[in-house]
Amino acid sequence: MKPSKIEIAGVCAKIVCQEKEFVLGIEEQYRDFQSTAEEDFVFYVDSEVQTSLVPDASEGVGYGEQNIVLIPGKWKYSIVLDEDRHMELGSIDIMGAKVHLHLLPGLEIGSYFELVFMYAIRHFLSYQGGLLLHASGVIREGRGFVFCGPDESGKSTIAKMAPASLVAADDSLALRVANGSCWLYTVPWGSRDSKNVSAPIAKVFFIHKARELEVRETALIEAVKQFLANTFFHTPDELIYARTLETVQYIAERVSCYELYFPPTGDYMDALLSS
Amino acid sequence: MVAMDNTVQRNERMPWRIIEDEAILVNIDNEIVIHLNEVAAVIWSTMDGKRTVREIVDTVHGMFKADRPTIEKDVVRFIEELLEKDAATVP
């Protein structure tokens, strides 16, 4: 089966799997993110793998609703079967640029693939000066605008209010430093029918619902804190935190950041997105 | 209680950066972001496991206008707070 390549925020993964149906499903799911670029890592989906219980997974870092655990130092993923037993699900090797995910009998692989794939992309992205952020984004006349905030902060609402703009994402997107510039990229998660688009970032807004419109500049250190508070981490790898901190500071120093207190209606978006 | 001759080592599993003379730390275990003011940032950055508390006090005293007993008290209190939170150790 010919390998597929998927590129997200400039990180390219080659997917190697012998299960034709699975590969076709992945190609359909990520059709707008297909790539011919040279891969940054190879993602092997292994069938017919003898897997085993992980004896010391209790020290792992759990993430996601699917009860997958990453075990520090060993770079093994496991699935929580019950309170005490974890089944090995795969492994990640950042330096060797390889990720393995086992197809386990009786396991619905689709959701696990997406979770582990997102996790792997996040790792490689952070090593390359990027991060995944809780944010919506719009692109207008080639300029990117980021609306960053936690759940229920109004990310989708504010993005839809932007006139004559492409809503690039309504829940999560990637930020990345490329050739010294700060870019936003769409990701195929969190938004419906995600298109693969990117743009240099013109402004970042940290959003808050309010009755009256108020916009004020965010101090550098506050911007760094808000970026970090809305970044997807969930990893025991301190190097990822260190790299992300570095990236966040770089972006916050170069992009205009604002606190945006916004009402859900009003005719203010044109002014907000102007230079 | 930490003694003036003790050396103090910041927790290396807490990535940090100095930003405009202040510091941002991330506690990996709970993903909490910690913001240190200018004085605390100097103390944190000098907790390298080699310098004693007395030397850290000397450094802070040389950088900020305050009397030494006050600085000594503040440095010790801050370090003890970090020790309680496992953000630092006395090797």
C-alpha cells in the first residue's frame, strides 16, 4: 500500500499501514492536508503486533477522554483497560522520527489514531518552533487574526462576526515561527470541514465576553501567560515545555496582542481587523 | 528551615524564562504557569545548586535598594515557599 503523507502546520508525516481500508479512511479524513513534502517523521500503523500489558503505567501522564497514557522516559503509549492494567498501544521516538501505533483486535482504531496522531504532530511541531492553541482564527486580505481563549470564551462567535474574512478555525489552530515570521495554520481537528490554510499573524486577541466593547494592549508577560494557559501540553517531556515557552515569547514579542472584551453583536469588527 | 549556608537548587523540571526582568515558570506536573516578579526572578535564576542562600542574599542586596535584614528575610521566606511546593531542593 502506497504511503500517504499528511502535512499539518508544516510538519509532514508519512503514514505507513498495510490495511488498505484504514489508509483510504485516513486519506478521506485528511484530504485537504495531503502533502508531497519530505516527511518529518514516519507514522507506522502496525497490524499483527504482539502487545503486552504495561506493568508500571501508573506513573504515566494521562490525557484525553480515551484514557491513553504516555509513560515518561519509555515513550510508550498505553490504553487504560481498567484501574490497574494498561495495554501497550504504541511508541514515539522523536529523535528517530518514528511513531508506532498498534492495531489491537477489537479496538476501534479511528479515534485512537486521531488522538495519537495529534499528539505526535504536537511533539514534532513544538520541536520546530510551533504550538497548538485553543483559539479561533480568521484570514482577511492575506492577514491572520487569532482569537484566543478557553472553552466558552466566545471563540466561534467572534470568528463568525468578522466580515469578508475566511474563518480558518473555530476552536483550535497552530501557531508557528517560520523564517522569522509568525504564522497561523489551520489544523484538521476541532473544526468542521477544516481547510488547509495559513497566513502571517497580524494581531492576537485574548477574548472575553462582555456587554461593552473594550480593547487594550496586552503587556508582554501577560500575553506569554495567556498563550501558555491556552496551549495544548499534556506531556511529561520538559523539553516541549521549554521549546513552547521560547516560541510563545518569540511570538508575543513580535505580534501585537490585545485584550478584547466584546459584546456578541455590534458593528466593530472592521475597525478591529484594520491595521 | 533553610540555613544561610545551604545551597539551593531550583526544580529542573520547571522550564522558565526571564521576560522583561520578570520570570515565567511552568510546572510540568500540573501545567500551572507561575509568574515571578523582578526580585523573585533574580532569586530563582541564582538557585543553581552551587550558590548558598547567603550568596543569593548578597546578589539581591547588590541589585535592589533595601536593607539587608529585610532582603534576607524575604529571600529565606521565598526559598522556603519554593521548597514546600517542591519547586526547589536543598541538595
